[in-house]
Amino acid sequence: MINKVFKNNNNQFSMFLASIGSIIGLTLLFLSLQLYIDFRELLGVENELMSSEFLIIKKEISDLSILGVNSSFNKKEIQEIADQPFVKSLAIFKGCQYQVFAHLSSDGGTFPGFSTLAYFESIPDEFIDVPTNNWAWDTNNIELPVILPSTYIDAYNFGIALSMGTPQLSKKLLTSIPFKLTLQGNNKKGNYYARVISFSDRINSILVPENFLNHTNKLYGNKETTKHNKVIIAANNLKNPAVSKFLEEHRYTTNSEKTRGNKFESILKNGVYYQFIIGLIIIIQSIILFIFYARIIINKSDSEIKTLLMIGYNRKTISVAINKLFIKSYLIVFSLSFTLFISTKSYLYFWINNHKGIKLNNGINVYTVLIALLFILSIVSINKLNINRRLKNTSLQ
């Protein structure tokens, strides 16, 4: 009889509106939590695989450069970069202070012969992304180990070679071809033979051992030249928004691909936060609607409740009967929300994988499930306290 009393006073339309709001809010909430957790795990794995990330920083070339305004760093600027919290270590690129001519022999017609101007640089070994086992050089050796940038080989193979009709060269083949180097400056000239030991994807210039560069700068270089045009940093996390902010504020340039991740992460993080907040607002509104709906049921059943109390029913029994109506609705809401969340997540992750090349975990994170259950229990508890309070007030009238 007691269940029949409250079912008769049940407003299905109000319950429907509250349920729809809860379904939308919970779905957004579940999706926000899952996205946040999965991307945090993805970024965490990337950081574990790469304890340090490297970034080459240069000054932006201004129009005033034609008037002699250089783009080199001074000591204060270098120290300011080194003092940034995201910088683990820093090194300055040292450059050659003389002219370099590289000659590739065409003896026998096996390889395409050519000569070109070149430029040498050096940095500490710990900043180089390839093994430096054969990197030693001494002043008695005319054979010089060099590391070429991979972009140079690509530019030749897919540009010069195709347009000029010359043979394309593999990296393995290039390591066996001797390059003759002519160094000229300070009214002196010297010859060396370069041996390519590896190819760098990080450094976009020809690297030579630091002791070779120091030695040849003394012989052929301008000893007054101390300009530092590039620095390389080892950073904790290049996706940190502070990296892009610092570079933009100081008008420094770098490879935008290196810092694009932090912008993506920032946009993603803000998007997830906003989605979470919107979902939370909708849920709070739904809870308020459920609370008012419970009050409406109790107010409409006021006389029936008093009658039930007079004939021996206690408030606990009446409260359980009313709560059953809501618990049934909560279970339906939770089931539909979770089903909609799984469907939306599957489609979204499929789109991210196929269009953005980012593979996320397909499973449902246990934290998402636990937080979902916590929200449902919170809603049930809040509504139960509200019903008990209203029944207490009713019984005292």
C-alpha cells in the first residue's frame, strides 16, 4: 500500500527531465576523467622514455641585420636561458671562424663529384644524439670524423640528385666515401680528409670534435670573433607551456614541431577542464531538480504520510519507500550514462588514432569507474538526507 501511495503522486515528466540532465552531465564527467587520465599516462610514458628533451634556440633575424645588427646571444641572455626552471643543462654551439670547402671525388665516375662551402660546429658529446665512439681526433691526424645532419642527405637525394640526374647516395655508402676538406683563413690554408661516422636527426649542421674546432680556429680563424648564435638546452619536458611562453616573450626561434606538443597539451587540458566543469554544473542542477522533485512528492503526499504515521508506519519505512523510487531512476541513469560514455569514447579514440596518430588506451580506467560510483553514491546520499529531513518536518506538523 505504501508504495502505491507514492507512485500515484509521482510526476513522471519531472523525473524524466532530472534523469536526462543527469545522463548528459555524468557522460561528460566520465569522458573528461577518462581523457585526462589517458593523456596523462601517455605523456608520462613519453617522459619516461625520454628523460631529457633537447631544443636548439636561436634569435629571430630582424630586418636590421642588413645594417650590421647581429643575432648572437650575450652572456646575460645565455645565463637567463640557463636559469629557467625547465632547463636541466645548456651548451653553446661553437662555430668555425674560417672558410671550409668540401670536395667529393669523382674519380672513375662512380660517384658524382662536387665541391661546396661548408660550416663546422661543435657541442659537448652529451648533447649529440648519435654514438661518439669514433669521435677522437688529435693534431697529428689529417683524417677528421664528422657527423652530418640527416636533412643534408635528404636534400641531396630528393632534390639535387633528382634535378641534376646524379646518383642518389645511401647513408651507408656515404660513410665509405672520403671527403677532402680545404680550410682557409688568416692567410693560411690546410687540407684534411673527412670521414662520416654517423647522421644526426637533432643537429642541423656539420659537427666536428671540439678539440679540432679549437685547434683550427687558432690556426685559420679570427681570434676576435666570439659570437654565440645558437644554444642547445636539455629540458625536463618541452610540452611545458612555460617553454613556448619564454621563447615568445624573448622572440627566440626554434623548430616549432618541438614545442607544438605543449600547445596541444594546453588546449587539451583546458578543453577537458571546461568539459568537466560543464558536466559538473549539469549534475548539480540535476541533483537540485531531484531534491525539489522529492519535496514535491512529499508535499503532495502530506496527508497520506500523516495517515501512515498514525496507523503505525515509522519514518524509516516511509523513507525507504520513497528512496526506492529514486534509486531505480539512479540505476537507469547510471547505466545509460555509462553506455553513452563508452560509445562516445570509442568513437572519439578511433578518430584521434586515425586522424591525429595518437594511440590511447582503449580500456576503461579503474579511477573513472570508482569516481563514477562515488558520484552516484553521493547523489543517493544527498537525496536520502533531503527526504529524511522533509519527512521529519512533516511528522511534526
